[in-house]
Amino acid sequence: MKTYKRITTSCVLLGLMVMTLFNSCETLNLELQEDPNELGEGSANPSYVLNSIQGTFGFQHFGLAAIAEPLVRHNHLFGTYANSAGTSTMNQAWQQTYAITTNLNFLQPIAEERGLPQHLGVGQVIEAFAYVTLVDFIGTAAYSEAVNSEYPNPKLDDGVDIYTAMYDQLDEAIANLSKENSIALEDIYYNGDASKWIKLANTLKLRMYVQSKLVATPAMVASLNAIVASGNFISDPADDFQVLFGTNETNPDNRHPYFQNQYAQGTNAGNVFQSNDFMNLLLNTKSAPDPRTPYYFYRQDLNDPPAEDYDHCTASFWYCYLGGGYDGRDHGDDEGIENDGEQRVAYGIYPGGGAYDSAGTQAEETAFANSTFVYDPSASGTEDEQRAAHVKNHLSTVNPSTRNSSNNGGAGVGPFVTASFVHFLLAEAALPAPQGMGASGNSATLLQKGMELSFEKVEDVSGIPMVESEVTSYINEVMAEFNAADNEGKLEIIAREFYIACFGNSIEAYNLYRRTGYPTLQPHVLSSGGAFPRSFFLPSSELNTNQNLDPDTDQKKLTDQVFWDTNPAGFID
């Protein structure tokens, strides 16, 4: 572990300039800002156009991550899979992608005329990321004929063809970013550092290669190895592609969406249920709880919930209630919502900038309450009744409710691509095929570094150091398990640790789960839960307006698999 320090990067600029628009991560109102296309090429500020591209990307990424989160058990899925994957679910992500392309098309002639290749290169990296993510979720998109007046009803391109085009575009972006700009590059993620954008472009290619490992060619493996050998990719947290949120409440409200949902004044802290499956993974699957647990989750009440809150559980429920005050829900549980918003487990200090759970275990806090109990003969109730009331009160107040807690005020993080994630991807790639790609690198070394970087990220964002001995014990336990496993077991361990580390970016978890089948997740508790979405529907907004598409015949199925997902049907649930 490195020496603890607080992250301070220029990425926080995004919180001031864009993230107020992420209030709910559900709506995008482009009319709230002046449309750069209305300015005309001669009067447009290219930095403003570029920042608009970057901000719209943030909308797309956060919106898709929120859609994936309950699917992969990073929080609770309420009801069937179809509830989270309707025909309109992809409308905004689709529209946001083409808003990026529209503004990039507007920026390109300005950049070429004014000698701004770095501006253009940044826009090309962002557009490539947006298209790849759209393909990963839907399997297809309009690309070759998109945002072109000659094609008012653009055709849909195959996902593999879009991936191929994005590899070429990222190479072009790197070439542009390597040129000199006539004016200083300004942007809201890397504060004008073109070298970091080049690292991101190379990292996106690495990510795409690993994502496509089931259909990889020798040339793809060679290209991956060449990037790794160059060292010119995101391998250090200083180069993480992320947004740091702030604590400002109004004009703009730049607090993390998790915080706005569960900590802000006027919110119901229980609007979100945490996933019992995910909490159990951190709490009960190793010899000691994961040191990230009190950072990820905040118990508002350490008392056990009343039995009537979970007496509906059947044999299909793996957990129902985990104990210890960890009150969440099993995957798909659609039982009515009780009036217990200030009793459920909430998001913690990481990644949402909420509260750190500083309480001990339920048993420890119960013992402490018993040790401080003093019987009052003049008060009502027997000694046993007074003791029980005293213990219950302590367990309900040792961690105040979210709105009364001492917290980080929403100063969380949106981890788009981090050095930790990259190390997990490369650890997977370094495994022999078919579990990996036979790429260069040592899987064990990469796995260990990925875990170390994950713990450091949680420390840095939260501002609260971990107990180093606990972190060391955790890593040692995982590495002992890894070294004793066969290749399939090694893949499962890498995937499990990646899944835990990418809390706050469920896009990575959704791709990982479909690609590897790991980690093993709780099945849907409802017999009517339906099939797990291997991809999403084409957006109704496109089907209803594109005359080349017939909503009755061209709509796809949720069980359709994207081009890189060649795993069997029913591979995951």
C-alpha cells in the first residue's frame, strides 16, 4: 500500500461545468445550454463545443451504468428483468451518442481551419467510447450513415463493423493528439493534457480487445501486446479517466447522484435497496469482511428488521436478511416497500460521497450498549425491558440516518476507466486461451496490482485510510487462492475481484458477466423473472422515426447476443 493521500485533480472541473446536469441521471435537456451549432462555425468557441461533447458523454455513461447496476446485483433489481429493459430504455443513450456525433461533425471543420488537431482528437476518442458502449449494450447502431443529411433514415451497422471503425478512429485520434495545437487545449476531464488522452485512446483499444477475446484474432493479441509493451496506456491512478463530484448544493448541484438520492434534504434514504448478494460477497465469502465494506455500504440501523419485513421469503431466496444490520433485498424481490427508509443500508462514502460506516459489528455494538446500561428503578419497565430498549436505541443511533450523518457531502467519484480496471483486464488477457488471450504479462502480478489500486482509490476518494493489515490479509488470501487454482478458477477469481472493484461503474460489470460468466451471482428469486438481458432492445425513438426500420419485424430480443458474446444461451441468469 502506498502512503495515503487525498486525490486532487483537475477532473473536479467537470463537477462545476457539467455534472449539475446529472441530477437524476435520467433526463437530458440540451436546451438548458446554448447549442454550439446555432453559433455558426465562425463564432463558435471550439473548447465549448468540445466540452459539450464531453458532457454529453458523461450523460450517456452514467445513464447506462445506472441501467446495468441492478442487473449485475450492484444494487437491488425490483421485479422482472423486463422492468429494467423496455423498448424505451435505450432512447436517451442512443440520442446522446448522436448528439456527440453532431457536435463532432461541427467541430471538425473548425479544428481543421484553426489548427486544432488536439481538440478534434479528444472528440474522436469520446465518440469512439460512446459508440463502443452503445454496441456493447444493443449490439448494433447507425454509424456509417448516421447524422448525414444524405441519409435521413440511416441503416444499422453490425456491431463488429463499428468496433473495427472505432479502432481506426482511435488511431486517427492518437495521430491528431500527437500534433501541435494553435491554442492550448482545454477540456473538462484531463485539463488539456493531450498525453493523457493518448493513454486513454490506447486503453480503450486494450479494453475492446479483451472485450472481444472470444472472437479475437492473432493480430488483435499482437496489437494488445504492442500497447502493453509501449507503456502508453492508463496504468497509474494519475491518468484515471474519471469525474470527481463536489459538494455544491445549488447553482449548480454537483453532488454525486448516489448522494442526491439518499442523503440530500428532502430525499427518502431508502429509495434504493442494496443487493444482499453483493453485500454478502463482501461480508461472508472470505475469512474476514472486505475492508471496502464500510466504505461501500452505510448501515443506518444495526437492529434486525422486524420479521414481517421478510416473512414473504421463499426457498428461492438465498439470503432474505443477511444479519448484522445489513438490511437489503434479494435479486428481483418485488415485495411492497415498507416505511423503513431510515433503516435500510444506504450507499456509503465510496463512490457516492456519502457516510463512512464507523460502527462496529452488531455483536460489538450490542456488547457496548450492555456495558453502558444503567437500570433506573424510578423509570417504567422492568430491568430487562429497560435494557432491551437501551440496546435497541444504541443500535439505531450509533450510525445516524443518512441525512443526519457526518458524510462527504456528495464529493464522490465517477470511475469511467481506472488503472485498477486496466490491471484486471490485462490479468484476464494474460491467461491462456480460452480463459484469456495468451497475451503478455503475468496474471498473478496484474491481479494483485489491480486489487492494490482498488483499495488505494477507495482511500483517496473517501479521505479515510484503511487498516493496512486488513488490506494485506485480504490480498494475501486472494493470491493464495489464485495460485492454487486452475485456469478456469483463476479467471473466476480475476472476474470476482474486478466485479467488486468496479462498484460505481456497472458497465464494466455487465460486460464482464456476459464475457466470462463470472462472478457467480444470485439467480432471480421470481419464477416470472424472465431471461437475463444479453443485450437491450433497439430504442423505440429510432424504430418509430426511422422509415427503414419496421417496429414489428426489426425489433430485436433481449436474449440476442452482441457479436463478442459467443457464450451459450442461458450462460448467465
